[in-house]
Amino acid sequence: MTETPARPGAFDAHHPPQRELVDDCVHCGFCLPTCPTYDLWGEEMDSPRGRIYLMKEGLEGEPLTDTMVGHFDACLGCMACVSACPSGVQYGTLITETRAQVERRHERGKWERLMRTAIFTLFPYPRRLSALRGPLALYQRLGLGKLAKKSGLMAKLPEGLQAMESLAPPIKRAPKLGHRVPARGKRRATIGMITGCVQSAFFPDVNAATARILAAEGCDVVIPRAQGCCGALSEHSGREAEAVKFARDLLDVFERSNVDYVVINSAGCGSTLKEYPRLLQDDPEYAAKAEKFSARVRDIAELLVELGPVAERHPLPVEVAYHDACHLAHGQGIRSQPRELLRAIPGLEIREISRGELCCGSAGVYNLLQPEPARELGDRKADHVLATGARLLVTANPGCSMQIRTALERRGENLAMAHTVQVLDASIRGLGVESLLRG
């Protein structure tokens, strides 16, 4: 993306927050109870309507000050306000456009720049993350984290690095996925599967379960080896040029795959994949490709409900708390489908989480860049999860899994956790509840 000339005010001429979308907000306040940061602090400028007011000020000539940027940075981008808004305000589009402006026009401090550079040099690259598996497994096996905490060394590290260390999931043996998994029985569809970055490196068992379920439901599964990051983390953080490059590369890979649908099992990634037409709107070569691709994208729960079940479900007598990942429930409007899939399993009981619309504090890399509010939101979510009395927590996003697990561990709790597809996989394969409860 070429540089655009600066203009007076907070924003330049390249896709500033759209004035017509800003004006859709009538400041009614329905968003306030659903906003995590307003719930934490009760500050108007840390609510959706407050941030929209700041966007309007920026469009009218106010400069992009450190204070203004602080309010934008504090937003988790969870889009709970979008679900709550009676006026249909497209807050997700507005905050995405604003973050891209901040990234181009605001000079961050040295340590913040270093932290962001470290995050975006590592996390959007599956191979780099996979290379960490061995050292991280050794680190965990030797108990070096506990030693660092006991000695006081951990407390001397920057908060973001402390958060990164605490969020690392237990490293287990990674099942191997081939390039193609054939359908069992009559073939109903050919599915292209996106394996993701964090998902493929730290939750490969979720990808394996996804492929097995699709095959059991009569789908040929194509898993292109050359795929990289979808651009979600970059796009959600305002790194527009980087996100565009990742999106183009992924489109090129899947254009050659000749599939009926493209499936994703990570909520944040799925939300971005469906936004490719907006992300690539200025690209004459890729805009049409983005439209065609996004029309085929489905979250795994969305696709399974759309296809309908053919594989037998075996009983799983267990109480589960289902956590709505923000980018699944609010970003994509997918709430009923995961519950429908879980309720179809004999013996399984879903227990709803109180204030389930509030974000857990993960929000991509928010818990690394804003560790204090993320920690408090994680603690609140952990309390609500424990109050259900469920034996298993189910969610559909790797970031949520890491965030809630860490919050539970701070309380000395060790609740079993699983992705929706892992529960379905255990039921279809007749593995029994213990396969889920022992992790």
C-alpha cells in the first residue's frame, strides 16, 4: 500500500472512519452494558459511543493525541456493541479503519514498538510458531516457569512478556495431517481447510478433529500445505498492508484448490476471512477473488449445521459450559449452530455462562498489549465459568482457550477444556467422556 499524504486532523485520506457510519450512532447507550472496558472503568470515552465521538472529533480536525489513541487501543474489538445496537452501527468497520490510521500516523513509545514488533514477527507465521514447540515443551517439562516465578525473575519482566509466558498452552504430541483426507461413505462436498497459525502450532489436535469430523460427515478435506496466515491478527491491529499481503497469498493458495467450501475452526480468523472483500476493496486484481472466496467461507459449526449430520453420535454424559467467542457470536452472528451441534449429542447438557456476551479479555493479542484489563476480564470470565458447575468448558477460539485456562489456573482450578469439534469428534468416534476430561 502506498503512503497517502497527511491532512489536518487525526486521519489521512486513505479510508478514514466513514462519516456516514459515524453518524449512524445516535448515542442511545444500548452498547454500554455490553462493552467490557466500560464495564471495567465506567468511562464514557472507553465505551463504543465515546470512541465514535472521538472518531467524529478526528474527522472534524482534532489531532490524534496520545489520549485519543489510548482510548482506541483500550477497545478489545469484541463487537458485543454491534450485537446490542438497535441502530445497526457498524462499529467493527469503524474501529478497524481507525486502528489502521493509528498504526500509520501515531508514534508509539520505544518499548511498545519493540513488543509489537516481537508479536508480529512471530505470531502470524506458522512455521516460526511451530519451531517454538520443542523449546517450549522442554521449558514446561523442566518446570522453568515455576522456578522463574519462585525466584522473582518473572516479576522483573515487562508485563506483556509475563502474559505471553503464562498464556502458553501445554505442548502435546502433534498429530500429522496429510494433504487430503477422503470422505467416509458417499462424498457430499469437497472442503478446503485452513489450519491457522496459533491453532496449527499449539492446538493441532483441534485441526485433526476437524478433518476427522468432516470426513465422517461425507466430505473430502483438502489441506493446502503452502497456506500461511490469513491476516487476522494484523488486520485487527491496524497493520493493513501486512494483512493485505497475507490475504492475497492465501487467496492464491486456495484459488488452486478447487473446493466447494473453505472451513475455519478459529473464530477470529473466520471473521477476517469473511471481511476480505472490504480488506481488498482497492485491489483491482484481488477484489473479485476476495468476494468469491469469502462467499465460500464457513465456520466449522456453521458448515456442519448447513450440511446436516450423517455420522452417528454416541453418548457423552457430561455438563459443559459453552463460551461464545466474540468473533464467532458478535463478529459472525454464529450462536445457535455450536449449541445445536452439542445438544444433538446424547447425554450432554449445556450450562450457559452468566454475562456470556462480555469478552474474556483475549481479543487477538490484546492480552499481550493490554495485560491489566485483559487479566481482570479473564478473572471475571473464570468466575462465571466456575459458577456453572460444569465439568468441561467448550469454546471455538484458541485465544479464548488460552486466556480462560490461565485465569482458572490463577485460582488454582484445572477445568477440562475442549473445542466444539473435539467434543463432536469424541462422540462420533465413541471415545467416551474421559477422553475429554483428561485433556
